Amino acid sequence: MPKKPSKRKSGSAETPISPKKPKNPDEETNFDDLLSQIATQSQNQSLWNKKETILGDEEKDETNEEFSVEPGLISDSSEDDDYEEEELIQNSTSSPTKDGNKVIEIHIKSESKPTLKDKRSKKRMQAIQREAKHVKNLIHRVRFLSSVAHLLYVGHNLGNSDTFRALSLSLFPQAHFKTTPTPTSISSFIKWYYSASSVFPGCDLNMPLEDRLLSAFPKLEFSSQLDRILGFYLLSLSAGWNVRLLYAPPEDNNDSDNRHWIEIWTSDPSWTIVDPFSGRSGKISKEIEKRLSPFWYVIALSKESTLKDLTPKYVQNYVTSVSKKRKPHEEWVQSTLRPFLSNGVSKEDDELYKLMNEAPIPSSLSALKGHPLYITPKHLGKLEVIYPLCVKPVGYIKRIEPVFERKHVHKLRSKISWEKDGMAIKEGEVPRICDKDKAFWGSWQIKKFVPPEAKNGKVPKNEFGNVELYKPWMLPKGTVHIPISGIIRLAKKLDIDFAPAVIGWDYHIGGSHPVIDGIIVCTEVQDLIMDAWNNDEDVKSTQYYEKRVLRILSNWRKLTKGLILRERFKLKYKV
């Protein structure tokens, strides 16, 4: 009886490879086709690490064939998706055995490990991606700065101009003039303005904005929609109304003329939205959002030429949508707007704060990931913990996963990292996390660094002979910092005890290097070393002056000799 191939368990990575049956019983097995079949199947499977014997069954001639495959050096392709799949090198041989069966030996060889060239290419690609991301962030910030400059230009050059105020008052209809307008009066004023004004694109848009508006104001014939909106803004200012010009900077190169609208304070009291682009007013914030979407910022210019960020007012679900995108730039944006913000806190500021810091708890883990207000322990980073430990969750997802406020998340840092901020670990504190011989502490385990005191004219140093001066309060007591480059030579010459001042670290040439800024010496030798420094500078300046005088005399000597030589040639050759 022919020997049947051994059965294997389902799901095993070692799937048997059986030879094809010959179409004709008298036809011998085609081993070339068999080798091709084995190579094709082995490319889609995990390759084995030990020898396998595979027996084939032929029904007609009842002859047995045995196939043995030697192990290869190929690793599982799932270990590294960055590299191509393994290739089969078909160095195969066949030889008969004692019992008449044929043995086929296939040597399977994998690609070699990533070479140095591959690693360098990968690093170059990563560097290119980092640079592209950096350029993208710079473009984003430049657009934001351009928007701020645009609004400030309108406020200072147009809103505060006596010329435009006089022109606006001469055109403002008396029937619509009210000290504090109502929503109804604003609606009628918009209708009058749209019937009286028009847009003729034929004007040269390269003209300065002030010149275009001056030429357009007498007949209210504007060259663009932007000029028309600015005309409405200037007319509202001339009436003494509390009016704001709003602008949503585009995130691409789209036209920015239709990204302006206006708010006017009414007798309700509330801000009434006016969209001069469509000629409508009232509660149309959703329509504006739909027309301008997507946008990350809405900046308002007041009549006092101050700025305010009103993005939460015009974006639905601000916390879960725009806030995530703005997070990398938020601190920079707030510092940019800070010099132009108005003083004091109004009721509107409280409402904006609620919109920015209040949001319902998401109902799924996917929606909770990256949420600016809430977090679950599953989404904590490697060096992030929730503290204090007794804090209670604000909710649960599917009644199992607790949800905490993100303000309770603290990032752990190493001792060196805390020291760079002028902090030190409290005595008796135990590291919150220890990983690979590195300890990490939280912000509740640190205190302000207390520097040691200089004794007997000796500056206290670290194990490297330096003084880490990352913050001003880290200066040792009884010492003084002299931030002068090249003063180390004089301190060594005078045999004065000193320590180089390390003020930071610079990362280049594949490593970190300390940044040295002068030296630290005891207070009693400060005058001595400074006198020596001043004397040394006087000597250097005197030597420089003497060298300069010698160089000047040498140049004049060369010039005089050259002129005399030229005159001799003229007399001799009568040129």
C-alpha cells in the first residue's frame, strides 16, 4: 500500500506541500513544475526552521516519492514591514535513496540584514519628513501673522483715520443714525447699504488699500467684496457704534475676501452678527461656519484696535475638532495675541472660557483618544500618570473603563530633566517609575533647587568640575557669575579657583554638548580677576593699535614706491 502523507493540525504555520498528480499515470512527475509550486507557496507562508519530509502519493503507479526541504535563514516577514519579502534561491538537487524514492533538497536563503546604506536612507527619509513638518508649521504661523497684521493695519490706518471718518459721516444717512442700534435698525441699514453700494472689479487691485477706498467712497463703488465690507465697517465706526471686524484666516490659498464679517453691539444687549457678503444679519453663525469651513481661527478687531480670539463662538464642538488641530500652536498663538488683547474680563470672556473648557464625555474609546479635556488610563503615555491617586473618575465608558480629567495627568521626568528647570528631588521620595536603570519623578516630588555655599575660597563643583547654572537661583552662595568669553585663561594664570558655568546643552554631531558661558568664582576674588581682565584688554587694544599703525605705514610705503616707479617709467620711455 502506498504511504499516505502525515496529517497536520489546522492553523499550523507548517503547511505540507504536496506534489501535483500527473495527468497521465504513465507520465513521470515534472520536478521543475513541482519546484515552482513549492517556491510560490513558500512565499505566502511562514518558513520553517527544521527539516521536513513530505511524501507524495501517486494512485496509478503506486510509487512513493519523498521530498526533504532544508531549513533556510529567512525570518518572518512580519518582524519588519519596512523590508521586502524573502526571495527563494532555488539551488536544488535531486538524488535517489536506497528504497527507490527521490529526495529533492531545496536551499532557501533570505535577504541579508539591512545594510548601512539602507539605514542611512531611512534616516534621510525621516529627516526629510521632519523638515517637511517643520516647514508646514512655519507656513501655518506665517499665515496667522499675516492675518494679525492685516487686522491691525485696518484698525490703525483706516479705523483711526480722520479722513475716512469725515467721508463716512458725510455719507451716513440720518434716518439710520442711532446711538445704540437695535437688530431691526441694523437690518434696515444693511438693506440701504446694499442698494447704495456696488462692486466693479475693473479697478486695479494692486493699488494701496487706502487709495482704493478713497476713490470708491464718494459713490460707494468698490473694486472688490473686501473693500465693500471695509466700507460698511468704516460707516458703522463713524456712527459711534461698538463694532468689530472679524476675519477667519484660510488654511490654504483660497480667496480671503469673503472671510470677513462684522459684529455690532445692540441694545438687547448682545452682539448681532452682520454678514455684508450676503447682506444678512442676526443668528447666522452656523451659515458662516459652513461657508468658511474649514478654519482654525476667528480673530476680531474692536474699535479700539484690540484683538480677540472668538473661534469657540463660531465653531461647533470646538474642543473635539479645532482644539486638537490648534494644540501644537496654541501657546505660540496666545503669546502672539497677548500684546494686542484688551484689558479686563467681560461676560463674553467667561462664555468663551466655558466653550473652550467644557464638553460632554465621549461615549467610546476611539473618540476619547487625544481628547483635550478627558483621558482614560489606557491612553496614558509611557511616562504619564494620574495624580493624586485618590482622584475620582468623572465617568465610565461602558461602565468599565474609568474616565479622568486631563488636568490630573502628570508627565514624569528624570532627575537631570528636572535639574534643567532648576528643581531638585525631595528627600525620601521614591521614583514613580523605574525603567532600564532610569528613575522618573513627578511634579509633586520636587522642590526648588537650593545651591551649596562656597567655603574657604573654593567654588562647589559637580563631578565634572562644572557648575550647572540653568536658572539664576542655581548660583552657589558666596559666588558670582562672570559671563565673559575667554576669561578662563586669566583665571588659570592667576591661580584662582573657578568653575565653568554650564547654562544649557547643544545637540549636534550626533550627541549633546554642554554650553559654557564664562566662569563662576568666589565673591572676594571678583575685583582681582576683573582688574586683570581690564588690564589684559588694554594691552590687547594697544597691541592692535600698534599693528594697525605699522600696517598703515607699510601700505603707504608701497603706494609711494609704486608712484615713484611709475614716474620713472614715464620719463624713461616718454609714455
